[in-house]
Amino acid sequence: MPEMAVAIISPNQESRTILKMAVDATGVASATSSFAEYPVMANDHSLRRIQETHADVVLVDLLSSSASAGIMGIEFLHAEVPECAIFAVGDMRQPQLIVNAMRAGAKEFLERPVSTSAMLEAFARLASQRRKRAVVQERGKAYAVVNAKGGCGATTVAVNLAISLAAQNGRTALVDLAPLGHAALHFNVQSSFSVADAVRNVDRMDHSLLEGYMTRTDKGVHLLSGVSDPASFHATGPALAQLLDVLLLHHKAVVIDLSSRLDSVTRALCDLVDNVLVVAQPDITSLWSANRVQSFLGHAGQGRKFQLVLNRFKRIPGFSESDAEVATQLKLVSKIPNEFVAVTASIERGTPIAEQNHSVISRTFGTLATSLSSGAQAEKPRTFSLFGYKTQFSE
């Protein structure tokens, strides 16, 4: 039994007959109905019939004498039956006609007279596209990295985490949303576009357009660079959600460097991602700030999403890991060793520290990436205070 039901629209009786023969000859489709007039109103018989028969394809014949009406018919059908594929038929020597048909909503433009082989190829392309859409795409995971206070190293953590995730899982994106984005410096790359360009065009964003805005690094990370002028970036929650959705459909992991940004952008993204890593240093000021940051971002009730990364970690007498968890009310998931000189040198050379496979710090980023990918969940930290008095935190 033929797979596809096809409706034919042409003002010319002979053309309708020829198109029907070409459709039926493919063996994969059947011409179930044909009409002499292009639909222009919701109560037109042709439109109702196309809807009733659940046509998979509508062939619209664009004769020179009625091309304008045919283009309007394509545009109307595209709006009224968007699930139906529209194939235009016309003269290939008229490029403007082809452009107008495709802009109106046609998926294919077939040259008149249409051969059975050309028709079969068009049906095959449509069937392939539909099979791909029917496959449930496995969405990647998203991670936001934010500083407890300025200078804690969120960008360094984000860059090296992205490299480790790419090494373990494959295609990974890094989105630089720092107020002054400089993740590109860590990779020693220059970007022609920034995240601001992607947000401005998010309504027409698809995989191809997204690829054009991103910079490929030799570390396996696709970078959506940050802005150099904070005043040039404006985004809303829905726009960011739409951009993140496209990113997650085409990447195994998405790391978002928020750095020290604390605004509606950060709040919106922290609601959307799988994990939020708050980067702090092992000192009272930094840990106090981490507690305030997680409160600002709406940590209550999301204890397993918000986690603590201690950067430049070193042993301090009288200071324990549980002290850090209690002070911040965040589960500690990683301690990045204090190798300030090595990390600074790696940034200056544009060779991220995570690539130094034999170093302790690179293995630490690898372990963090593994933990996040596996979905290990944080436990609720105990309740008492690093600052010497008992405090009740809510989760």
C-alpha cells in the first residue's frame, strides 16, 4: 500500500492528469485528490478535502498564467496545514519564481514536466526527513558556572570543565555569558560573532545558523563567545531558553560561563540547567558570598542542583570540607588544587590546564566531568555554622 497521500492542484486538466500519473508511477505515493483552483479561504472545498484525507503532500502547479495565484495558494496552505509538505511544480528557468515558492512555504521545486524519478527522489527526501524527526533526540546536559565573588575562577573552571566533558562525551558547547567575556583567550582564538548575535537572531535559530555563530577550538569544544561591551547584550528568559534548547539538541553537554553576572539572565539560566556550580575559594569572605549567591539564585528547594566547587584549594589548619558545606549550604563536589602559577601560564599561552593529562589539576577536572555526566546527586549539607553560631537553613 502506498505510503503517502498526495493532492494535486493545477488549473490545467492535462497537467493534473500528467502529475497524477507521475505520482502513482513512483509506487510509494498515490494521488488521492486533485483540484483546479488554488485555495484562498478556510471554507474552500480543496482545503477541506486536503484536511479530511490527511494528505502528506500537495503538488501545486505554478503555470505562467496563474503563478501569482499559485504562490498565494502555497502560502495559504503552509499556514493552514503546516504538517503537510508542499511541492511546487514550475519552470526552472524562472529563478524568481523558485525563490517566491520556497519563501511561501514550498519544500521542493520540481521542474515541469515532472519525471517519475524526480518525483520519487522528492518523496524519498521527505520520508527521510520525517524519519529523522520521528527519532527522539537525546538532549544533552547543561551546566552553569558562577562565581561566589569576583576573581574566584569561574571562567577557568568553565573552560576546563568543557574540555574534560568533550574528551569524555564528545560534542560540547561553551557559552560565554560573563559581563566581559574572555573565554576565547583561554583557547587563543578570535571569534567573528558573539552570544549577542545568537540571541538577536534566536527566532530563526537552527543548527546551521548556530554553527555559523560558534567558534570551533582544537580542544573539541564549540565556543559561543562572550561580548566585549556589556551594554551591547540584552536578553530575555524566553530567548535564552530558546537558544539553550537548540544547543542541547546538538551537543552532549553545554557549559555556561556566567562568571560574576548576577541578574535576571543568570536567574533564568540557573532555572533551566541541570547543575549550577558555584565557584568559591576556601576563605570566609568567599564562602559567605557563595551562600548569598545561592540564595539570590533561588537555591531553596533545589539543593541537588546547586553545588560547590572550591578553587585554589589548599589545606588550612582548623578548616574542613564540612565547614565549607555548612557555610555555603552547598554540597562540595570538587576541590581544584591551588596551582595558580601553572593555571596563569596556561591562560597566557592559550593552552588550558585540562589538556595537561598528567597533572593533578587536569585529573581533578576529569573527575568533576565524570561526576556531573553520571548524574551523581548531592546530599543535603548538615546545619551548623562555620562562623561559630548555630543557624537554621531551609532547603
